[in-house]
Amino acid sequence: MAAEPGWNGYAPLARINLARPRAFCERLTALGVANSVGTYHLTSCDQRPMFSDFADTPCRIAASFIESLLAVVMTEHDDDKRIRRYADIITREAVAWTSRC
């Protein structure tokens, strides 16, 4: 009998149209919103050591895509209250970021 798969979490994706999106994601991390870029430093595959022999130059399209991506990491511990808090922080910070940059 195969084991039943357990919770694997999920990450809603959003495209960021802000100046310096990676810095914005890092700001969200500092405020407690775990995300793929700011927290886990997501990079394109061609920048990973295991693939470096296959890429002569970095793929600008992949890098641009990753830079504009916000994937908020969520787990089974994130209830409606916490998800609302994340949404409020992201909204507030996006507005503030736009006025600063």
C-alpha cells in the first residue's frame, strides 16, 4: 500500500511591477512574509551550479521572469488570519514602495 501524500504547502504567484522587485521581496521577508525570492533567493536554473556547464551566458528572459515573481510561501499553519495579514503587508508595502522609488 502506498503512503498517502502529505501536505506540501503552496505558493500563490503574483507578478510584481515595481522598481527593484528583488529588494521588495527582501523587504517582505523582513516583515515576516516568506517568499520564493526574498526568503529562499530563487534564481533561474541556468544559474545553478549543476547547469552552469550548459549555459554560456545567463538567460536574461528567465532572470527577468524570476525577478518579477512573488510567490508567497504558505503551509498548513497559515490560517485565514495569517493570510489576511500577509495580504495587508504586501498591499501596504507595495503602496509605500511605489512612493519611495
